Amino acid sequence: MAAAAAAVALERLAAAFLLLAAQVACEYGMVHVVSETGGPKGKDYCILYNPQWAHLPLDLSKASLLQVRDWTTSVLCSPADLPAKGFSNQIPLVARGNCTFYEKVRLAQGSGARGLLIISKETLVPPGGNKTQYDEIGIPVALLSYKDMLDIFETFGRAVRVALYAPKEPMLDYNMVIIFIMAVGTVALGGYWAGSRDVRKRYMKHKRDDGPEKHEDEAVDVTPVMICVFVVMCCSMLVLLYHFYDQLVYVIIGIFCLASSTGLYSCLSPLLQRLPFCRCRVPDNSLPYFHKRPQVRTLLLALLCVAVSVVWGVFRNEDQWAWILQDALGIAFCLYTLKTIRLPTFKACTLLLLVLFVYDVFFVFITPFLTKSGSSIMVEVATGPSDSATHEKLPMVLKVPRLNASPLALCDRPFSLLGFGDILVPGLLVAYCHRFDIQVQSSRVYFVACTIVPVTEIL
């Protein structure tokens, strides 16, 4: 019995190793599509190919531009599925079917095809085979999604030519540089603003200043009880989002619109007050807020901030430019939070960081053992469930599209993301250090040092 159990275990281990090897061998590539009739400009689409069967050129200029043969009515699993005249110097499109990738590509290669594109309606899976089969195949075979095939025919028509290639990933992602600058800049500016605000409050402590344009909201001191309540709320919301994502994601989007517009107003209002013109006020009235006669320009600024938030909310899924508004609103929200939320003691800082550390470890590394799918609750919620009917994403991130053309950017990660938590948690500590510098008059030594340290956290 023990020997049989050991044999079964070795067999499973070998199967897992082979599956892993097949996945590692497969790579993302790109197929460049152009119309034979001289229509719109060419476009790249994602493919998944096996470099052990046939390598793809690294440069598009070195790839052959070949005619595509739409043979998707066939699965190409037997010689009967071949056309009468074969696929001479063509790249056929065939349906996935139930036969192996090797059977398909062997038939296509024998009929003169220069490549093979297999259309898949499911998630792209790596085309694999054994070492002997690799030696027999001399043409590239790749998987193309059914959605991309429909887009190709809709954009370019049925008469198209394609070139298969796989450029290397760039050494430096410029989008990561942009995210790094935004994140570190937000932490540094938010921490400096929070400390400078305390300096102004101390300076104005003995002065009477009841002007509405000079009034600032009081900061909220974080207590241990508030930290515990906050973490419990975060845990509850994360679990609820995991189970009811499609319903609650719109609640989070609405909260983000409201909070970010408030943060944007808070950031722009001090700049507006420095302008020497347009200081006229609202006439006398008995309305709840307007009886204080606020300046007209502050009302226009509030309308502008709300309009920016609404525009993002309506066009949030426009990948070309909506990310710019999301990043601007997100930075404003983070700055407003760092100015408003204050850690009064080092004990509160330590408790917050310790509790959030346990929170991250549990929801990232422990929850995969507790869920049926084996996925992390935090990762699943942050990236959006794959089976989500709405396909909405949580907006609590900075996002920048990949600026380098690469298969990974086209296929898997078109955007680089950084969550607000990775900005706010270091930012609260930096703000505390700046206030401590002011308290002990240390020429901002702790502020500068603590601003540099969170760089590793953001990276």
C-alpha cells in the first residue's frame, strides 16, 4: 500500500512538473494585422505561442507578412478538414476543437501553411507537446482569442495579412517611473503640508481670525480605538466585496467620486485664495450655507471639482484618457487624507503599522487556504474577479498605461497600478515625522529621512 501511494504521489508530482514546464515554455507574442485592400492602419493583437516549436522574430521588420485563410468552420483534426488546394504560404485560422495542438499544426504544416492561429473562446492556454513533436514542427503555432478575431474582421475585413513576432520586454518601464514620481511626490507633499498646517495653527493660535476664507477644518487625531474600528471595517468591506463584488463596486465608485471631489477642492482652495482678483461674495440671503456669503469663486471651484469627478465617473472605462482624471482625483484624495488624518503619538504610528501588517499578511497569504478557488481575497478584489459580470475595477489606485510596446503590456497588464494604501500608510508616518521635526526644531531631519525610507515600500 505504501509503495502504491508513493507511486501515485510521484506520478502526480511528475504531471505537475510537466504542466509547469509547459507553462514556462509558453510566451506572449504579437500578431500584426493589416488589410490587403489598404484600409486602416495596422494593429497588434495578443497571441500565446510555444517557442520550443518555432521561434518568432524579435522585430516586426523581420517578420513575414502572410495572407490569412479563414478556416474557422473547421477544427483541423483530420486530413478531411484540409482544403483541396491546401494552405500554400498562408496562415490559417482554425477553431480549437478537441484534438491536440500537435495534430493541428502537423496537418497545417503538411499542407504548406507558414503558421497556424488557433481561435479560442476560452482563456488562452499554452500549446504544448513532447520533445519528439517539437523536432517535427517548423512553423509557429499560436492561440488567438475569439474576441480579437471578431475585432480583426470588423476592423480590417476578411482579406488581411498578418505577421507574427515577439519583441523583448524593455529593460525600463517608463510608466513605473511616472507612478514612482506621483507616489513619492504625494507622500512628500502630503507630509510637508500636514506639518506646515500645524505651524500656521500655532502661529495663529493667539490671533482672532473668523474669516470664512481663512477657516480650516480641524485635523482628526487617530486613537487606538479608531485604528481597531478602521481595520475591522476594512476586513468587513473586503469580505463583502469578495462575495458581492458586482453590487458593491458601484458603491465604492460613488464614494470615490464624492471623496475625491472634496479632496480636489481642499487642494485647490488654498491656491484660489492667493489670487488677488474676483473676491466678490454672494448677496445676503437666508439659505443654510450661503448666509455666510461665501466668495463666488469658491462656489465655481466647488462646481468644477464636482464636474471633474462626474466626468471621470461617466467615462471611467475610457482607457485612452480616463486614467489621467483618476490619478489626479486619487492624488488629491490622498493629500486631503494626509492633511486631515493625524497620528498624534509614536505609539499610534506603531499600532497602525503593526495592525495593517497583520491585515495584509492574512488577506494576501492566508486567505488562499480558506477560499474554494484558492485565490487571495485581497488580490481578487483589487484586480476584479475574473467572473465579474460588470467588469468594473475598484478606483482606489493610481494607474498609468504601459508606454512601451511589449507582449506583456498588450496581453496581460496594460496598466501599472499602485494602491492608495501604499501611499497613505507611509504618508501618515512622514506627516508625523514632519510634525515631530517642528516640535523639537530639528530642521526637518526626520521628515527627510522618513520620506526616503518609504521609497522601498512604494517600489
